[in-house]
Amino acid sequence: MGQSRGLRPAGGRADMSASAAQQLMLGIFDLGYPKAGEDGLAWQEYALCAQTDPDLFFPEKGGSTAPAAAICETCPVQQECLEYALSHDIRHGIWGGMSDNERRRVVKARRRGQGA
């Protein structure tokens, strides 16, 4: 996602405080959905992706999802993130350690399990 590159400070992310990085990520993930503090979404404040390079979570088509998934594996709010993406039908980026294709498979499996 080239658009996020212009949002970084001139010195790069090494010069960015954790708080500034978190605000950057929350801004990047501003997709018109409710924000942290709204609708029980305070979990977003604990998301490790907010302290990491945002480009990792939006790889180019055919790019590796492994770096983002590795971060998600250790994230304390991985499950909340995944459920948020599933319930809002988010079709881009890595959420809860899963790509869009992986999330669609989860949704289909859940539907089959419910008999829908």
C-alpha cells in the first residue's frame, strides 16, 4: 500500500514512537468502521499491528502474508481482530492472522456448520 509510505515521518519508523505508530495504524485501518472505544472496540488499542510497518498487513497481490501472520500469532487481541474482520466482511489485508481467502473459508465453514 503505497499510500501509507507518505504518512511516515522523514526519519522512518525507527524514529516513530509507539504511540505515533499506533495512531498511524488506526488511521490506515480507518475504513469507515467504528473506531476503538466505539461499539466495544477498545481491543484495537492493544493490537500489535499498530506498532508495526503497516505495509506488512496489506501485501501486494501474490506477496507473502507470513510476516504479518507471525506478528498476529503473538498479538493479545488476535481473536478479537479476526472476529471483527469476519463480522464486517472485510475483504482486504491481514486481520487476525488470516488473509481474505482464509477468512472466506472460515465464513463458509461456519455457514456449513450452521446448516445455512
